[in-house]
Amino acid sequence: MNCLKFDQFMKYLYNDVTKDEAILFHAHLERCTTCRSQLEMYQMETALLDTLSYCPPLPESFASNVMAAIEGKKPLHWKTNNDERTQSRFHFDMAGHENEFTQPLQHWTVPDSELGIERPVETRQQRKRRAQQSRRKRIKIVALASTTMFIAASMLGAYMSPTFAAYVKSLFLFYKSHEGTKQAAQQGHALPIDMKVTDKGYTLIVKEALLDPLQLSIAFRLHYNGKPVSTELVMKHALWSDPPPGSDKLVPPINTFELLDESNKPIQQTQLSWSQHHLDTVLQLPIHSSLDKGAVKALNEIPDKVYIKFNVNQIGDTNGMWHVKVPIDIQKAKAASNWMMLDKSHLSPLGLDISLLQLRHGPSRSELFLHTSNTEVWAKRLKDMKAEQRQDIMLDWYGLFYQIKDQQGNIVAAWDGMSQGQMQLGHKNIVREAFFGSGGYEQHSYLPFGNKQHLIFELKSIYTNEPLQLALKLHSNAARTTTEPLTVVHEGTTIRVKPIKQQGKQDITTVKLVNGSGTYKGEGFILEMDMTHPLGTALYSAWTITDEKGTPLEYTEDLAPKRAADGSYHIRKWFFFEGMKKLPQQMILKPKVKVRSHTVDWSTPLPSKP
């Protein structure tokens, strides 16, 4: 595979690409892990450069002082190549002005007309080419400088000067992560480690940990014969594998990571998660999970000291032993945390009992722990719906939409429990990788808001699934290249289906979504529809599409929702039938599920202190 060139990365980072170039750039990144890592490295370098390149603003008197100095001096004459030219050279009296100049004045340029020089007139293309070459040269210098600074910051450690080390407080400031992580690192909750273990030419280096009683994050990297290599060589053996032939048992991972207390007993945790940052891996390990039978602990029950044990037994295709036990003291992080028990509940008319159990604030995040349970009213509702429908859909699913507001009514956190990610329009300040749910218990994590006072919890609505009986029939033209438009009104929902559009092998179509865009490449057909739902209906989902004979048609789909001020939804939806050369005579579209949004009016204050 031909990897992307330096100039292509720089054009992308400086928004100097066309729409088609951006599409091709993203398409290559989807296939190439090397270029994804390279892009992330350049992004980290840019962040570092932004941090280090800050220059205080000039004083208001700067320009007037410079002009006063210029007017008081005469030009100096000198000869070069037998031509007499004029070069202005100044020597200021800096007394009393030392703090008004951020750097010494190095040189002045004089217009060519004053020097009697005639330059050939450049064409527009020549000027553009010269500007591009100059910009690329500057970018390369900046990239080289920032790369050097980043390597110095992350590898030299104690050999950095105190001034430079003050800028580079933590690797977590430059990893691509949420603002809560960066805030905790800035506040001194990052712990340098630099523990190493070497075997078979590979050196595993545990670099740094970010401390929070809600979750520990620990970064490590890998070297082979002294050169950095990707930690994916370790993590690909940290997954459960499919059962071998003749067995129904999953194969446990070869490489494991344990969280231990001071007596070397494993600390219960939900599941290991991790993220890649260039060549590094950051492990996320919850110290305490309340999902195990709803066990709720006070902050003082969390141990002051824990250990993270790396049990790495295979790197790539090489077997060996890379075991290291890392001590972690979290007393400082505990002192900066605030966990509060809650005893608040609401019984909805649907028969769902919603209980708020605990509010937790840590250095890197805030977390709400809650529980929902079903009553006889809910069970009867499900029984009645299942008797009416024949299709296997998740009628017992539900989702919550709530907001946490401050005294001024500002939303500091919000959870939108819609089943599809693109429909979660109400999310506010969530930490996406930190949602856990099991047995009616849920932990929702947010950017830290522990400094807010007089908070109010407001439950806005509950989402549920209901069976839907609807069939849309589209008729193709004689050439089987498009379909007739169709408008249908069903239970207050207006559906407008546009004529289907055919796409060639070289064609690329991009549609704008709520988060990013959807791209359809190559031969096929694109079907677009608009749906305007009445208040109380959020979505038609679980679509099946068949031809006139009932044969299922394969497709990919995207949607772009909008929610009006009154809470009603308008949705654009696209179906892409990749590789289809000719349309069937008929296409029958059937959504099986209607997602309802039931308005709820329950609010309760949340404590600021235990």
C-alpha cells in the first residue's frame, strides 16, 4: 500500500484540501494503520507546538517606541559588489524599555525601489508556487522542531531543563483524550513511572499513570532492539479468542493486566479497555465497579495504594515473559474527590422505577450511578405488546433522557439514552468510553463538574420500543435505473421518499451527519427519505428491504436527525445498495420498530457535599 506523503498530511492538518481529497484521505486512513498512527503523531506535535509557542502580547507602547527610535537615527551607507546600497541599521538606547521588547530587533528590510533593484514580474502561478514552497519549508522546520521537542519531553525525562519540563507536565496532555483527563494532568494527578522489563529483544516500558479513584489510566510503550514499535503487538493478544473447533468455550487472552490491592488480591473490575495513541497504549482500569449486584462503596473504602500487574507473555509472534508490578498511590487523588450517597427515586406511569444511588466526583470525571427496575405495570405492558406482534424485536428495551443543571439553569451534564448513536442529540459533556450497564445498574460518566453548586437532576423523557406495521412500495422505471417519488402519512408521521439515484464505479457521494459524514463509494444505488414525526415518536427503525419476490436486499444506512424546540424529530435517512447494477421491479421497505418518547416531569436537587 502506498502510504500518504508528508505534504498530504500537512495540507490536511492546515485545511488545505478539497472535498474529494479529504474523502480519499479518510478512505486511506480506514485501511492503513501506519498512516493513522502518523497522523496522530503530527496532531500531537501540533498540540505541543501550540503549548510551547505562546508569546505574551506586546505592550501598547511598543510601536511608538520603535518609531521614536527610528526617527532619531540616520541610515548607514555601505558597499556590496561595488554597488552602493542603503541599509538601515539601528542601535537603540534601551534604558527604561527592557521589558517592552520580547526579543531584540535583528534586521530591517528596505523596499527594492529604494535600492534601485528591478525584479522580473512573476506570473500568478509562479507566485503561488513560491508561496507553497515557502510554506512547506516552514512546515517541515516546525514539524522537525516539534518532533525533537516531543521526543525530548517523552524520552529524556530527567535530562530536560526545569523550564521545559514545566511545559511538558504529562503525556496525557498530548494524547487524544477528553478534557477531564487533561484537567487532571494539569492539576498534578499524573504519576511518572518509567519501569522497564526486557526479554527476547523487546522492552516494555510503563511510562505514566493518571490517578482517579473512579478509574486509573496507565500508559506504556514498546521498543524492539532499542527502536520504538507499536504496542498493538501486545494488545492483539489481550483479547478473548473464538472457541477452537469442537469446543464452545472462548479462549482466554494470553496477555492480561490485573489490578491488585496491597495484599495482592485482585480488585473486582468490569472490563479492561484501552486506547491507542500513536505507538503507545493507554489502559483504563476502574478501581471500583458498582455493577456487581449494585454494591455501592464510600470513598474511604477505596484502598490508598493499589498495584497494576502486567502479565505479558507474547509480543507479536514472540513468546517470552514481560511481567512488571507497578505500585500506585492514589491518596492525593482521593483527597481531591467527593462521593455522595443519594436516596432519590421516581416511579413512572410506564412502570419503571428509577433510583439515583450515588454521585461521584473525581479529578478526571464525574459519575452518576443509578438503577432501574420493572414493576407489574411494565410487565403487563410488554405482555400485551408481544401478543400483538409476530416479529422478534426488543420490546423490553428502554432509555432515559435526563439533564443536570446548575442554579442558573445551565446544563452541566446530560444523558440521552436513544439506542442509536446518531440519535443521541441530548448528550452533554459525556465521557463516551466510560459507560457501563448491567442488570438495571448504569454508570454514566461526564467531564468533571464537582465545582458546581446547587445542582438539579431533571428526568425529561423515557424511550421505549413498540411494534410497527408499515410497508412502503417503490416502483422502478422501465430501465430499472430509478424509482418514483413517494409520500406516505402514517400515524402522524410524514414520510417522503425521493427517487432513487444510481451511482457509477468511480463516483463518490458524501452526506452530512450529526457527527461527521457518511461516504458511499462505487457502483450502486442511493435511496434518500425524509421523516417528520409527531411529538411522542422519535424514530422508525429496524428496516427490512426486499424485492417483489421477498428476497432481502443488502444495504448500509445513515441518518441525520434534528430535534425541534418542542421535542419533535425530523430525520433524513439514506440507504446505499452497494454493487447493485439494476433495480428490481419493486422495493418493499418495512420498519419493524417505532421508538416512542414519553415525556416525564421529575426533578430533584443533588447534594454538593456528603
